[in-house]
Amino acid sequence: MDNRKAIMESALNLFYEKGYDAVGVQEIVDCAGVTKPTLYHYFGSKRGLLETLIQVHYEELEQNIQKAADCEENLPGKLYRVARVFFDNNSSNIRVYMLMLALFYSGRKNEGYQVVSPFVQRICRMFIRIFENAADELGNMHGRQRQFAISFIGVMDYHLMMLVNDNGDSEEISVPDEQVRGVVQQFMYGIYS
């Protein structure tokens, strides 16, 4: 493994196990078997390292959500596709996902929150666009596209968090297709009722 990857893997493990704020640069480089100048060469700082970890994860997630959102299907079909992407991507990168959640729910002035917030906001905007594009299909949104998007993301987040909790320290979990379909069906039932 090259130095850059070793640093990223060590940092991710440490951030996931101890929390971003509890880990120092020295601990990361010791774990990776490199020097501080090597970390600074690749990432500039601990914050730069975190930004890179999150960015790598979110770039793939955003691309895959966009592909799923661009499909020519009705809203339930589209939501199934984006939910499948959301669950697959995040469950195969569970440490990054759980780290991101922890940082997003930290203090607003916390460095970790400041790093993850723009990524979370971009994903939210993608889901808002899905609901905006389905406004004619649903007919009952009445300006609630943002509310629907946030609610749908929240339902997916909670399901994934509970699966992680049920599976302990598993590096990767799987979300059965019937569960993804169930999440979408329950959500759509709530919209139509």
C-alpha cells in the first residue's frame, strides 16, 4: 500500500474508532508508518485529510445517485433506484458513513461538521431535485419538496444506522432488496395519504 492510502486507511480507522477530535496527527502517522511531513505533503493538514476521505466517498455516491435519478421512471421507481444506490454505497463504506453522521451531528463550529456539512447539503439538494421533478406526478407537494427529500433521507439514514447497530463491527453490511422496496413503499404511502 502506498503512503497516501496508508495514511487515509489509518486515519479512517482511528476517526471511526475514537472520533475525529480525539485523534492527533502524530497518532495517524504512527499508525500509518509514515512521518508528519508525509501526511502534510499529501493532505496539508488533518482537516485536509478528513476532506479527502469524505470527498472520495461522496464523489462516488453523488455520481451514482445522479445516474439513478436520471432514469426515466415514475417516482416510486426512481426512489427505489436512488435508495438502492444510497444503501449500497454507504453500507459498503460503513466506516466513512458512520463517521460522516457523527461529524454532522457534532457542534456547528466543530471542524468535522464544517467539513461534512457541504457534502450532506449537496446530497440533500440532489434529493430535493428528484421531488421537484416529480411535482407534476404527485400533485400534492404544495412546495413540500424539501420536506419530502429530508424525510426520505432521514428514513434511509435511520434504517442504515439500525442495521449497523444490529451487525456490530462488521466492515460491510448488506441491505436486502425487500427492505429497500419496503422503505420506498412506506415512504410513498405516507406521501399519498
